[in-house]
Amino acid sequence: MTELLPAQPDDRGHEPTTGDDGPESPRGGPPEIRVAERIASLPPYLFARINQLRDEKRRAGCDVIDMSMGNPSDPPPRFVIDKLAESANDPRNHGYAPSTGVRNLKRELAAKYLKKWGVRLDPEREVVCTLGSKEGFGHLCLAMIGPGDTAIVPAPSYPAHVYGVALASGRPIPIDTTDPDRYLTEVAKECERAAGAGEPPPKLVVVNFPHNPTATVVEADFYRDAVALARRHGFLLVSDLAYADVTFDGYEAPSLLAVEGATTLAVEFTTMSKGYNMAGWRVGYCAGNADVIRALGTIKTYYDYGMFRPTQIAAIVALRDGDADVAHQCRVYQRRRDVLCEGLGRIGWPLELPKASMFVWAKIPEPFASSMSSMDFAAMLLEQADVAVSPGAGFGVAGEGFVRMALIENENRLRQAVRQIGRVVGERLRAPAHAAIGDCLRKG
């Protein structure tokens, strides 16, 4: 397995080593319980240090401004919550629901694809409902990947893309995705390398735009090139379109499935977690190739009984009547983006404005970038400024040198975060500028 996250001591301070199965059981004690190798091989969760420090500070009474996780803080539309309550009060809605989703919810998702992207889907054959896109992706890997298979995933990497493949006994191949055209070039090179070595091509290639964590975006021609590449080399394209509903400045995220012929070799995941503020509801979808959708549905039949039926009924009305609310939420995130980026720019930390997603991917400024890791920089902001951000290293080695900031706090809290960050790093950020001015004056 391609290791992206370095091993860390566990909660007891036990240092993992190669082949370490843990402390031996005392003689005469209870038998040792050994977890499966697929679990033992997973590295510790690299965000645990930040989460633990954040929780400790909060228990001590500190007001931590938390931008570490993309967990929406705003509520879903009122009419969606009302429909959930109404449906939950109907005694007919408390039994098992179809594991692949109720018919009307799949129809609404197909209607959204037609309205938003001009894509016609057969809701019975080409759509399956999932418990969020993360669960769907993990089960898709179980349906499509086996021992010895490879899958190309974007880097920096949303951890589920890497470890969904690994847990299915496949080998993830991370490729930098911050330059989308170069990503496709490197995918082609890997396919050609495999062919030259007499190996099969990657079983699947993941594309994730708008990208988590970097907020990189693409236009429709990227997907046309990706489909042509998949057709040439014979791999499955998997699009994670989780942030399609959160776009700014007139940008609209295209769908892979809008490319002619894409449904013959691709599937796409979407979710109601972000634009609809329904993250905890776990409502997601996979659409596209009918054979792949059937395989995913088969896996789900063995693993779960589907979403709570009132949740599905509420999701139907959200898809049907929630466009204005999604547009409003985009404006909320855009204002937060502007407040954070403009504020940090004023203290000497200039950032690129993202066109989509609920994240700002921030390059760690000098002099900090050359003197500390992203984990240490994030810990410093939390310890000294009471501001929590995600270290880039949590998204693999390609994320080192950056931090990710989630736009989940309100504008006033973001302004406060800028002030608190400025008190910790502002003087050192301004020092190089002052030194440069002094050099100019001396030369003059």
C-alpha cells in the first residue's frame, strides 16, 4: 500500500514498528485479540493531535475558533427539517427502506442532473443512493477492486480516496492534481508504464473537482480529455463531485457525466452534505454506468438497509425545492472566503481566492514554512492563537507546506480568527518587508 500518512505513537505512547502486533498477553491472561491486517496496516489518524489539543483547550475554557473540518455549521432549510419531522411522525416510515434508495429520491436526483448539467439518467439502472459519498466510495472500491489491483487517486489526497482503495486490498497510486492537465498526463504515463511492463492498467482513476483539500477546479474540456484517456486505456473513471453545489464568482462546476459516452465508463458521486447543510443526514448518490451501479447496489444489499425513510423523503423535497437555499449558502461561503482571505492578506499572508468548495488551501508563509512542518504550524496556531486548522500533511506528503481552512465559522468569528493569528505571526510576517525597505533605503 502506498503510505501517505506517517505512523504516530498511539494513545498509550506505544511506538508502532514494522510487523508490530502490540504488547504480548501476560502468561495466563486472556487470549490476545488480533485485528485483521487491513486494519493493522492503516496509519494513525494524523489529525488526532490537532483534535486532541482543540478538545483539551475547550475543556480548559478556551474559545477555539475551529476551521479544521469541513463540517457545515449552518442548518438545512426549514422546510426540509419540517418534512423530516412530518415523515417521522408517520408510523409507516419506520421500517427498513430499500438499500439502494426509494424510487422517488432516485428520480429527483436524475431530474437534478437533467436540469443542472443536461444529463439524462435512468433512475432505476443508473442511480443508487448512498449513506453519503464517503460510504459510497468505500463500497464502490469493495465492488470493483481486489488484491493486486491499482487505482490512481488525487494528491494531496482526501483520506477516503486512498484508504478506500487500500481497505479493498488494492494499491493506491497518488498523483498530484493541483495542475489538472498534468494530472491527466501523469495518468497516461502510468498506464503506458504498466502496459510496457506487461501489467494491467489501473482498475480505476479518481477525479475530484472541486478538489478537497486544495479547491482546484476544472472546466468541461478536462472531462472530455479524461473520458478519451479512459477509453484508450480501459479504466473506470470515478468522479467525486461532492462540492458541485458550492461555487463562487460565477463559476459552475461541470459534471463528468455530461461528456458524451461518459456513462459507458464512468460513475460520479454527489452529496447533500455541503450545499444543503445536511452533512449529518448522510445522503449521497452514485450515478453513471449501469453495471457499476448494479455492483455497488449488490454490495450495499449485503452491508446495510439504506437510509431512514423520513430522511429520504426530506431529501426529495430538498432536491425539488431547495435551489434558492443552495444559492444562498454559496453566497454565505463566498462572503466568508472574502473576509478570511482579505484579512489574512492585510497581515502579510496573501492567499489565492478559491472558486469553489468550502475550503481555503493556504501555503504556509515564510519564515515559518522553512522552519516547521505543517503539523507544527497548525499546532502553533491552535496553542497560541486558539485557531484550529488542518495540517496539509494530513492529506499526504503532497500536502506538506500548506494548511486547510474550512469556511464554517461566521464572518465575525473569522475576523476574530484573523486578529488572533495576526497577534501570533503578524510581526514575523512583516519583518521581511521591513528588512527589504531598510535595504532599499541603505542602497539609496
